[in-house]
Amino acid sequence: MNTEWIRLEAHAKINLSLDVLRKREDGYHEVRMIMQSLGLCDEVWMRACPEDRISLSPYGGEACPGVPYDEKNLMYQAAALMKERFGIKEGVELQLLKRIPSAAGLAGGSADAAAVILGMNELFDIHAGFPLLSEVGLSVGADVPYCLMGGTALAEGIGERLTKLPPAPMCQVLLVKPEAGISTREVYESLRVNERPAEAHPDIDGVMSALQGKNFKKLAARMGNILELAALPMVPEIETIRKALLSMGAMAALMSGSGPTVFGLYTDADSRHQAAEAFREGSFRGLAKDVIETEFYRFTAL
């Protein structure tokens, strides 16, 4: 048992493409999507303690609005499941430095939970591999197994079946999140995927082909997110932001996950920064609650 503090990075993700194939009989939706890690990350600090307890607090003492610091947090749930799965009798102290916007379609909560799973694997000398840790992660949330893997990947099933893909061509990313929130459950239910025509589904195979060929232009042209069809009537600012990003030189612009964050892909940091300033202080000021400059991130956690 390691009682020293360790620090882990919990990286945000975007969906380079997202398709929903059907609604299953168990109520879950079957998806096929291309996931990509970002440099933007939360910091998770952890240490083991002799007492049989789980504590979660904000790093530095300043709580982040909208983030629970109890058993409702996915970090807490991940720690509890790790203790149960591997018979850990000791406790763990968790601290979170939050940088990824909450409820944004960027998998911030899932990434934090994945960091806890990896950290406990280290702190308590469990030495479990990806299959076992992925099982725990899936019990926390569908995106957690991907967050354990990281990088560029195809996710299928409900998101748990993962295939590593060639790294995406490096590019600059601008994240723009509108003020209005959005419910993931409502977006999926409103999609009514079984009623959508074939042309509504994005070209996932085309995106994978572009990744294989390291062809950024082809990648940008093939990207799509079927959930935009359901999200746009709920938050019209999504389309306004997407068009604004394209008008300011983005090679592609798309809603991430179930939204409401929209990302733009840029070939250079200067162009990305100019677009960011337009949302912060320029002609598009007022459209966004959060404007974050980042980039693709290549790593493999496991």
C-alpha cells in the first residue's frame, strides 16, 4: 500500500464521428464512434489510507460548481467498485482539480473515474490488466473503458468494445460550449434512430480510412455526429457555433458526444487562437460559456 500522493491526468475526449445504429431491447443504444483524446485534462490526486473509507475533495479546497464530492461522483463509485472487486480493505483519499467542463460531451467524469481505477491499481499493487479494469470501468459508465485506453479508437456496442486505431493527424482543437445544458438521455431518446433514413448516418468507415491514410482533409470531410439531429432543436446555439467555427477557418466543426460542446479542428495554433478570441471578446462573444484551446493527445494509459 502506497500512502504517498500520486498525480494522474484525466484527459478529455471528443468524437471524430458518432453513429447510433439502433435502440436495443434492454433500452441501451448501440453505437459506433471514433474517439480521440485531447490535451485538456483534469488532475486527480490520490493516496491510500489505513482507514476503510473513501474521501473526495476539491484540490486546493475550492469546489467546482456542479461537481458532487460524494457517492454521486463517478470517481467515488469507481473507488468503491475497485475496493469491492479486488477485496481492498484500506481506504483511499481523492482530490480533483477540474479543468474539463462538466456535462459537456467531453467525458470529463468518465476520465476522472478511469484515473481513479488506474491509480488504485498502482497504489494497492493490484497489477490488473486492461480486461479486468475495463470490466470495473464499464460498471461505472460506458465511456470509462475508452478513457482507460485513450488515444484514437473505434468504440462499438454501448461503447465498451474498443479497437485501437492509427493515431489521428495532429491538429489544433477549439472547444466551444454554449451556456445551455442538455440531457444525454433526452438526446438519445429524441433521436428515434430506428426512424432515421440511411443517409442520416455518418461515414464511420470513411473516417477510419482517412486515419489509416493519415489524410486530414479526408478526415475532416467524412466526420459526422447523428446526435446533432436531436440536439439542435434543443440547443440551437450548437449550429450557430458550428457555422461560426467554419467561417473562421476550421477544417471541420462538430458537436462532441451528446453535446452541447462544439469543437473546431485547425491546422495551426494561430488560426485557432484568433477564432477563440472571437468567442471570448470579438464578434461571437456571448455565444459561449466555455472557450478552450487544446490539441489532439496521443497516449495509451494501459
